[in-house]
Amino acid sequence: MVDLILFMGQSNMAGRGVTCERWPQSAPRAIEGAGYEYRAISAPDCLSPLEEPFGRAENDPDGIDDGKMKTGSLVTSFVNAYYQRTGTSVVGISASKGGSSILQWQPDTPFMRDVERRLDSARNYLEKAHISVRHTVLVWCQGETDGDHRMHGDEYILNFEQFWRHMQSLGVEQCFLIRIGHYNGPEAISYQEIMDAQDQIPQRMDGVIMVSTEFAGMKERGLMKDAFHYYQAAYNEVGRAAGERAGKLICERYGINGQNERKTAEKSWK
């Protein structure tokens, strides 16, 4: 039994992590049994090891194509923390594209049609492999592009609601929201409008839960590598915090004893 998780959004979900002398931390290795990647594009007939850069091989020219931009994400840190809390293994699906607007993730867009194909492919594979899906959830981190475009907060909320209602129609039960951080470039661009909108979304929409606001503090700590992106140490930190909170919320919502679940999962993997 696994939890099926879609990791969606733009570049800070896709992952642009690198190391430097000040921040030498690399992405963690996946804990044994914690999870796998389902590669709907490059390896649809198996589960692949969960490793960074997560999703680098998952490019569809007719849909979500991030080229070779993925260098290290928050996904493995998230999955490790989530598994330690819930005891349930994760099958992760990459569906993220750098520079994408919320408008590009609406129903009947190329990106959304690709998401639907990836999700259907994963479900079909897992069913054939006799692997049960306990919960299907979404981890979402996106909004910098809409901040660049000066999108009004109310417009972002409206478009997110349309996006989320469609994801619910696909059988996604929960959205774990990771709020974006600040702009770090030479121009006077503020993402506060989008950040404030994202703070309001969980209050307005059932099934959406904020699990991380940590990106907002990375600029002041020197953890941004350029105007938009972060060193791998920051992705590790955000992923770990978000995975821990998401796992805790899943356990509370569904009455799961994560410690017992993990012992059972570890025995099955051995």
C-alpha cells in the first residue's frame, strides 16, 4: 500500500538546487522503503528509485517539459519526512515546469492534459502491479511567475480554485501548499501579493493545507543562489518541514498510527 503524490508547480518545485562553499549540503538519499518515482514518460512499466534530481527524465514535448533544468529538489527530503511520520511508502509523480503561470495549469491546457495522462498511467501501473493506493495527494509550489506578471491576489485565488476543483475531480484528496518566497534580483519586484493570496487559500478552500512558509526566510539567510532559486540546503530544509507537517496532518485526519504503519512497511520491504 502506498500514497500517490503529485509534485506540481514551477521551478522551485522542479528543483534548481546546487551546492557552494557556504552551503555544501547535497540532497539526501531516500530512506529504504520511503518511496519511489513513477516515471510516466521515460519508464512507465516500473517504479524507479527515488533520487535527485527528481523528475529530470520526465519531459513531454507536448506537455510538461523542463529540459535539463532540474538539478535537485525538495522531494526526497519531503518523502523521507513524510514516511517517517506516516509509515506509508510514497510513489511520487513529477509534474513541474519552471517559469509556469497558474494560467497554464487550468483544465484543458497542455500542462493539465499531461498531468491527467501521468496520473492515469501511474494508477494503471499500480493496479496491474497489485499495489494499493491509500491516498492520492498533491504538493504544490508555484507563483513566482505570476508575481513577475503583477497578477492581483484575487485573480490568483480564483485561478487556483479552478485548478484545485479540477484536481479534486481527478480524485486528488488533499493539496499540501508550499508558499513561495521573495524575489532576490536587481529589480524592485515584490511577491507579497501572491504570498498573501496563498495565505488566504487554505481558509477559503476545503482540502488545501499550508505545510511550509520557510522559503520566505531564505533570502535574509543567504540561501538564494539567484533572483528566484535556492541552494540545495534550502530545498532540503523546506522539504523536510513540509513532509513532516503533511505526514502529521494525514495521520490526524485519517486516524493513522504512523509508528505501527512504518514497522509493518519495513517488514514488508525486508
